[in-house]
Amino acid sequence: MRGHDRRRFLALTAAASAAPLLTACGSGFGDGAQEGGGSAADDVTGPFDWKRADGKTVKALLNKHPYTDALIADLKSFTRKTGIKVEYDVFPEDNYFDKLTVDLSSGRASYDVFMLGAYMVWQYGPPGWLEDLGPWMRNAAATGAEWDQADFFPNLLQADQWSLKAGAPLGQGGQYALPWGWETNVVAYNTEVFDKLGLKPAETFDELRELAGTIRRKAPATGFDGMYGVAVRGSRSWATIHPGFMTMYARNGLKDFAVEGGTVKPAMNSPEAIAFTRDWADMVKKGGPPSWTSYTWYQCSSDLGAKKAGMLFDADTAAYFQAVEGASPASGKIAFHPGPKGPGGSLATNMWIWSLGMNAKSKKKLPAWLFLQWATGKEHLLKSAVRYNHIDPVRRSVSQDAAYKDKMKAIPGFIDTFEAVVDQTKIQFTPQQQFFDATTSWAAALQEIYGGKNASSVLNGLAGDLASKVG
């Protein structure tokens, strides 16, 4: 899970992107890297060998996270396999992206590899800060057959692949990061209150809105004092838009931007989008948390666990860590459901992906690539899923592993929900460099509509403002 106040990230990235890359600290070429138009991967020849960079050291920048815990616990396995040592720094997300942005923009290459979200590719890719991993993946001398690219869920691999052109679809161009761990956005619900009130999970958005209001009105009389219907994010942050809201928005066939003649144009003020946004705000008013405008993933997750929320429409991890035995008052009473379908049965779902990338200025690209290959490989990811909390596998083989399924079957509906949405889950936003700024403004507009302002007027104003900034 993630903290989501990106204001400092936005400011730092904007400033850094506008500045020239610094080169005083070296060209960034080394360990087989080559200057000119080629990739460092082109210099790797001969049979694949895990020990090819024996004795080298790579430096990793990591965000404090359960995935990071699993990685660090298994690093000795990597060193035994390769002879490569890994030094690492771990920062909480409050300042993690500040640290990463400053380091990448400086050109110093203090870190060879790092964690990033797939959306950050849209910020870090165009300035040339990220190594294109495609040439490494395609070189059989650099990548062992056991890595098995085809084993990744293709939609997850495509989420980190982009041409660096605003509005261009994902899945084309360079591979600027590798999917490592991800979150799909679904509904989790309190089975106890559902049983007492005779309720069933909503299959349509209209049913969800009605269900949220029903729980808020009736749950307190059944012993759930102060319970409301559905927890969704509401703070003035880009992260308010991307989980439940964007998932339901996409399931209704709606777009954030339209690409016309190569120009990216706001589309969140179409008549259909205005109607949906008005209905979403109405759902929150009638069945959401009383202090919704301050709600982040943390408050939403905590309320589900504390039996304050009857449902949560958010990242599956936000519910999972409340559902495991002994984790919260509601543990053992939380089940998963794909959430409402859109017209025609759509389960289009938005996602977040923690990915791993390589610094384009790294002087240790070969050992860095071997590290990325190992960290996203079958052996490590299976161990992380079964022994630790890497609960949404990026690899199909891990998701089908008997030990993984045995672990996850303790959470009602989790596996069925995962399998129902995994192939329809993708980044539903239009790739463009102003993503964080645009979605933060969108969240502010949503707050205004919730507060009683006219949805059409607010969203037309938002679209007019964004039209001058995006595309």
C-alpha cells in the first residue's frame, strides 16, 4: 500500500524535468555500457551466466513496503546465485519519491536500481532517466530462459512499456520498468453486517449506491454503531481518483482524456462523465464516511477493519491487511467481490503497480540487470507470495501455485475475485506527463461537487483549465 500525498513529488519532478541533466559526475557508462545509440545490453555476448558479474556491487533505493521486506529477507539467495552484493537504502514514502527524483535528475547515479510506480514512468521516462530494459530482455546472453517473459500477466508488463509520447497507448515503445507487485481495485465487505441485513454484493453501480445508503441507515440498529456504507478515498490528492472512482468510471466506458489528431483533450466533462461524477458524489453523501474529504487509503482501510465501514472500494491490499487473522476487529468477517459491473458486464479495473527500474546513468548496468531479473523471477516471487505478503502475483505461475492458493483461500472470495478481474485490469488513464497534477485537480473538483457545486460547471471549468496544460 502507499501513502499518496504527491505534492512535493510534483514540484520536484516539474523542476527537474525542466533542468538540463547534469553530466559532471560521469557519462554513466560502465560494466559493458556503450556510448552512442546502442544499449549496454548489446555488449553482453556468449551463453547466459548468473556469475557473469561476480564480485560487483549494486545499490538499490527502496520504499518501505511489505514487498521490500520480502526482498531484503531473500537477498542472500541472490548473492549466492550471482556473487553480486546489494547495498540498499529504505525510505518511507513520505520522502521516498523526493529522494528518487533528486537523484535521477542530478545524473549522479547514486542508485543503480529502484522502486517506482508505473505512473512515474510518465514523469521519469521523457527526460531520459530510465534505462530501456527491452534490449536486456531480448538478449539471450543477458537474460536466462528461466526468466520466462511469457509468464508475466501481459497487461502488467505492458503497463511499464511506453513510447514516451503523450496520449500514446501503453504496451508500445521501450520497457522502462518491470512489474514487481501490484494492486487491483475491488470491493471488500463485512460479511457480518451483510448477513444481518440480508444483503448481497452490488452487481451494478446503482445497486452499490443504494447498498451504501442502506447500510448507513440500518446497520446501527443491528449493533454496528456508527457504521456507514462504503469507504472510498476523498482527500485532495491524485490517489482519490485512481482506485474505486477510476475503476467504476472506466467500467462505464468513460475516459479521462481523448486523443484527437495527436492532441490530448480533457474528456471528464462529457455529459456521461458529468452524470457519473454527480452520482459518485451523491453515493458518498448518502453512504460514505462523514469526513470523506480527508480520507486516504489509510482511513478507508482502517474503517473497514474497525467495523466502521460496511464496504471498501479500493485496492485489494487495503482490505487484505485488515482481513488476515488477528489483524483487526473485522478479521475473519471480510470477503472480496469484483465490484459492480459496467454496462455490458464490463469489469474494466484500474490498478497500481510497484515496479523496478534501472537508472539510465548507472555504471553497473549488467549487475543491475541481473538483480532486476532475479527480483522479478519466478523463484523469488513465489517465495515472496507464500512466505511473505506479496499477495497479488505479477506472474501467472505464482497465481496458480498450490501453496499460494492454499494461503489465500483463508480470505473468502479473494482468489475468485482476483481471477475475475486480473485480465481486465490495466492502467485506465491516458499516459501524459501532467498526470499527477491533472488528477489532483480532478480530486479537488470532486470535492467541490460533493460540497454542493454544480457538477457540469465544475467539470467544464476543470476541463478548460487542463486543456491549456495537457497535450
